Amino acid sequence: MGKMPVTLSSVTSADLAAMSALCLRSKAHWGYDAVFMAACREELTLTENDLDTSALTAAWRDGALAGVAQVKPEENGAEIWKLFVDPPHMGTGVGRQLFAWCVAQAEKLGAAELRIEADPEAVPFYQRMGAKITGSAPSGSIPGRRLPLLRYTLR
């Protein structure tokens, strides 16, 4: 797969099912079992409500959906709720482009920082982008599991 350009587009209701499926494929790439994936399904599913309460974008390469990102405003900043790259597109710059989009969304919201509750497998990516681990947060899907919490300073 060559370095086709990546284009970002706004999201409509028609995109939500394909985007949700991509989130699940991306998460499963890290070797989680079916029970774990079933527990994550609801949290990784994008809904009509997400269109109203967050900024969403889809990354496309050569006509194929390659990645998804979601940013939600927070009291004192913004948070990346989803940033997933379809496994065949991992390592091709899609994630970097989506992260840049997330930063731009947070800046539009006037956020001082971007908060990220990351899958442990994604931490090295976020660190390469300049985010710092600042603690941990409880998983939204798996009771008792904690996730690395990172912050990316905007100003």
C-alpha cells in the first residue's frame, strides 16, 4: 500500500456504522479476546448523539475509510474520545494526521490541553505526538481496568 494522500471529511449518519466497525477492528488488532471486545463494543460504537455532542472526522485513503477521530469539549479543555486507524493503514501517517486534526479541534474550543485516555498499546504513539503520561483513569468498559491518562499541552 503506497503513500496515497489522506483526506479528512466531516461525518454524516450514513458513516457511523462503518466508523464504529473500524474502531472495533483497530482495537482488536492488539490481540484482545472476544469477551474483552464484546465489553468494549458499546463504548466504541458511534451514535447520532455523537454527531451533536462532539467533533468527528473520517480519514479516507484511495476511497477507503482509513481512520476515525472524535474530540469532545470538557470543562477545562478537550478530550480525544476516539482515534482509531484501520490496521492496514497503521504506520502510514493516518494517525498523525488525525492527531493534528484533534489538536486543531481542541484549539478551536479554546482548550489549554487535550486529554487522552489511551489504550496501553497506543501510548507510544501519543508520546511520539508530544503527549505526556499524567496518571491513569478507570476504563469505561472493563470494571477494575485502568487506562493510561495522557495530556497534550496546547498553550
